[in-house]
Amino acid sequence: MSSFKFDKGMQGSNFRVEVAYVAPPRVTLAPAQPGENPPTGDLLVGEPLMIETDVLGHPVGESVEFMIFEPCKLHESPIHSATGTTEEETRGVAIEWTYDHAANKDKVTSTRFVCVARVGTLTSISEPFEILEPFTHTLQNSEGKPLPNLRVKLRAPRRNDITAVSDSEGKIEVNLPPADYLIEVLGPMKS
């Protein structure tokens, strides 16, 4: 623990203040190799995520509990929990987690989560983060020819509609919250 010494001007009036801190967890894509910087981009289903926090003022070997919740279900059991430990050279603690939507789809209402980090009686919570899934589809006419440059709306129950455009080969490629989507063709792209 960090300690500070204060003198109130009276002889023998020194106070010791203990400071301990748990930073809000950060969620990023996990690096391909240990020690590398994490890649940037969307957090995707089935890809390892790095969840890390700084714990200042705690002794080496202190356990940090990480718990993943949907923001609307903080009062329920977490969908995932893991424990990390502070190390000698740093007070940062990290775990790796991969979201498996197939295993959790009946337990969750969305793929928007928060991470709670707890050390002893201190708790901190991350900003909400969303895990997406690659969606790929090729629009074709009845003869199997691609339909390029069409605006489409992707609809799914309990999800916001998402607008996309097919490319020159009729492909739609976008990262979306996992769901079963209905594709509604809106028409050609306007110039």
C-alpha cells in the first residue's frame, strides 16, 4: 500500500494514510503473441479478448476477480468469471476471455456487456462493450446473378435495424450483434 506522512505542526502528530485503487477494466482484442499490443477493430464472437485492470496499492499475489455481466443483469449471476493475480513487476492484472455465443444465446438478451473487477472490498466496472459477429450474404436474382449496389435493411427481433449496401459483386459484409436477420431490399444506392 502507498503511504503518505502528514505533519499538522504538532510534535508527534504524524498520520499514515493507506491508498488502494482498482482501475475500471479495459476490454480489447487479445494480442496474437504475449507482449504485443492488442489489435484494433470490432470485438468479435469467438476471438480472444484481453480484459485488464490496474490495481494500485495492493500487495503482490493479490487476487482480482473479473465478472462479465449484461448491464441490465448486474443483480444476477455473471455469464463468466475468472481470477487474475497481481505480479511482482506490475500491479496490472489481465485475463483472456473468448465469448461463445452458441453456449450463451439462451442466457443473454444482447451481446452488450460490462466487466466488474473486484479486489477485496474494492470494486470497479468497465464501460459497456459489445461483441459482434461477422455477417456475410450475397444478394442474387432468381437466375443466380449478383445484385450489386443495393441498399438493404437487416432486421432481427429485439435488435435495432441495420442498413448496409451490397458491393459490386452483390456481397454484404458487416459485423453485427449475433441474431437471425431478415434482409429487406430497399433499392439501389442513390448517387
